[in-house]
Amino acid sequence: MSGLSEHLKTGTTTLCRAWAVTRRDGVTLGFTDHDRSLGFDGIDFSASTGMTARAIEQTTGLAVDNTEAVGALSGDAIRDEDVRAGLFDGAEVLSWLVNWADVAERKLVFRGSLGEIERQGKSFRAELRGLAEALNVPNGRVYQRPCGAVLGDGSCRFDLNTPGYAIEVEVISVSGGTELIVPEQAGISEGWFARGRVEVLSGSAKGAIGVVKRDRDGSGLRILELWEVLSAGFAPGDLIRIEAGCDKSAGTCREKFGNFLNFRGFPDIPGEDWMVSYPVSDGDNDGGSLR
């Protein structure tokens, strides 16, 4: 930083900006607005139109630093199928002010993550969120009848590798990007995977994740309907992992997963109708449950 300060004092500068984006799968991509590529910290910063950023808003308080990144969905840097697969969701972003004549003279001016990503034809626009964004995340439990945990997470504690609760199969065919045909699964009842998760393990869409809307049998095959298109590169022959679904009800937790001790809901909490209820002369008025 001292070298960069001295350089700035000269009044004649050779400055540019460089960005590093580390995706969810660990891949790091580098970009710069200079007309030549740069390299430092083991990262190659490509001088291309892959990504540029607007002026960063920074404050001395706890307000969230924010800006936008824009670029083209082309080439090997940022591909549309990777964005659709969610590989850039929550990706870490670092931004430096760099003396391109001597990259050792640089300063880290922004550290945060990618927020909402919007695709527009062959281009994209992504929100950049500063480190203070984590302070906006609600903490604490919500009192509701359904379970507040995610199946298999640290609160749920159910092991999805338990035999019968997750399978790995090759996709036979894909219809409309949302209907998957896989081999018949003997011993697994219809609807078992409804609300479950599908993860692509091989192929160009590797890493893509989807949620099952419906799960049904069909003439010796298993038909899975997803809520959204999984990925542009998803194709027959890809290996996928399918996990059992959970509707977050107490009955499903007890009977399907045998995990009621870790249930994170409040199945006996009164509904909103109790606020307008009133005593009646007939029936039992013994203070028991109104359910």
C-alpha cells in the first residue's frame, strides 16, 4: 500500500481495477479493465469484457457497501449455463486498485459476494454485496407448525446417505428441461422424492441443483417433474443424485424419516382462528386442546 500511495502522489498514475470472483465450486476467475492482462496472487486477470463494475459505495458505518457488476455471457469466463446452474450464486468477489506498471503496488478496495443475478439476452447484471450484508440476515427461530430446518442440515441431523433415502442414477431422457425419466426404482414408493433435491454429478451441467415437484411411476420408468429447468447443458446420460423429499410436517418427520427428536417445528401451536374463538354452552369446556 505504501508503494501505491507514493505512486498516487506523483500525479501521473498508471492505475486500473482488477476483480477476482470465486464461484461456489471453488473456481476463481479474474478480470481487469486494463487493456492488457495482469497477474498476481496466483490469479490471471483477463483484459476482456467478461465483467466490469460500477463505482463502489463505501461508508465508515455499518451500511452495506453495494454496487453492480455487468458483463457478457460468452466465452469460457462467464457462461450462461453456469449462471443458470447457480455456480455464481453467493460467489466471493474481491476488487483491487492496481498500478498496472507494477502490480505489487495495489490496494484491496472491496470484498463481498454476488447477490441477485439478472440475465438480459447475452449479458448479465449482478448485485455486489459487502461484508455488512450478513448483518441483514434474520437470526432466531420462527414459531410455526412446519419444521424450520432443511432436510439433512445441522439442525435436522438426518443422514441422507442412509440406504433408501438417496440414489444415483443416469438420466434416460429429458422433456422440456423439467421432466426427467430415470430407471424404475423397485421398493421406493411413488411420491417418495417429491419435494426432494436433484443434483447433477456429471456432464456439462455438473453442480446444477433442482427441486422435485412431482414423482410418479410410469410403465417401468420413474418420472420426476422439477419446478424449474435444471440447466441449459443438462442432457440424457448425465449422472444425478436424487434425495428423498420432506414436506416439513411432524407426521412425515416421524413416519418417513424416524427423526422426530430433531423436529424443529411446533405442531401444537394454535392457529390464527383461536384469537376470534369464544366459549359456547355445549360441548366440553375442560381447558383441553381446541384441535
